[in-house]
Amino acid sequence: MSHALRTTSYALRRGGVADAAKRVARRVLRTACSVLRHTRLAGDDRGSALLETVIVLPVLMVFIMLIMELCMLANAKQLANYAAFSAARTASVYGVDSTAKTHLAAAMAMSPISPATPPNALAILSSFGLSNPTEAVHTICSIPGFEDSLQWSARLADSYVRTSQPVCSTGTTTGKTRRHVVVNVTYIYRCSAFPFGRFWGHAALTAYTNTLRALPFYGVISAVVTSLDNSWNWNVPIRGRAVMDYWAG
């Protein structure tokens, strides 16, 4: 007992209790600071919005571009049906054998979405049987918003290559006496954002370009056909169909 008292007295005299208290206080303070620091960092959202934007924005942009591309494909489908309707209307007046007129009607309907790429536009138009390409283009350019004749010459020439010769057939619906004409048109649509041609495959485009190579004036359109083959994964065949009363014969 006396030894303990002496030890305590010695510790008090030497300041041992005070040092121990100081050490405990420092440990408590460090622990408290550590807890506060971790709590502050856990509640700090600075930079989280930027990180979320970096992660989400590219996905959102791809999604928006995908929707835009699908909308343009739907627009091309509607235009292909309209091209078939224009060819059917021409065939119903001039007859199904008026191939040059039906092809012109279909190509003009598809020209707004055709690329203005061919440098020899007038030669291509003449090769497809357009007797006066300059006059035809001037007719288009007389419409407000279609003032650039050089651009629309190239668009119409490219549309001629991308739009198939309309396939016209006549018939009579069962139970009716009036004849009708059925027109089918194929258009090679050029995708803008996504290579959807990979989903359609290369076979359909190859079959189409083979029909172009069989034309007697293939040398005039060879550059455009080669471009179609080389960029096959960006080109998608779009088919249009129309039925109309036949008045020509």
C-alpha cells in the first residue's frame, strides 16, 4: 500500500498523469478529426455531376443519333412508296412500257435524299435516257428552295443510279372490271450515322449493282457503282410499292 502511494505520488510529481491525459486527449482529437474528415468527404458531391455527365452523355448522344437514323430510314421508306406512286401515276397515263418516264418520275421523287456526289451528272442523266437534262433540272430548280442547279443535277444523277427501274405490271382485281397497275421500286439509301448495311447484308446490294453493271452505259456510272460497293455497309435497300388505276389501255 505504501509502495502504491509512493508510486502515485512519484507519478504526480513527475507529471505522469498529466502526460497520460494529454496523450489520451490527443488520441481523442485525432479520432474525432478523422471521423469528421471522412464524414465530410462522404457528403461532398463536388465532381460527381461532372462524372455522371461524362458517363451518361456519350450514351445519350448515341441513343439520340440512333433515333434520328431510324427516323430518316422511315422517311426514306415513305419516299420510296411515293416514288412508286409517281411511277404508277406516270404508267397509268403513258403506259407500262414508258420506262424512261417512269424511271424519271421515281428518280425525281427520291432526289431530295440522294447525295450530290457524281461529277459527271449531265452525262449520267443523258445515259439514262433523259433527253434534255438541263431543262429537267431547271424545272426542279424552279421550285422554291431548289435553286442550286449544279447540286440538283448531281442529286438527280445519283438518284437515277440508286433508284431501280420501276417494275410495272397490270391486272384486274377479282370481282372488278377496272384494271390497275402495280409498281415496285428499289432505292439504295445511304445511312448517315450508323452502318445499318451490316444488318441487311451485302447480297442485296451486290444483286442491285450487278444489274447496273449489265447496262450498256456502265462506263459512265462506274464510279458511282464502285462507290456503292465499297461502302456497302452504309447502304440499305429500301423498297416502295404502289397500286393505281390503269387508264393507258
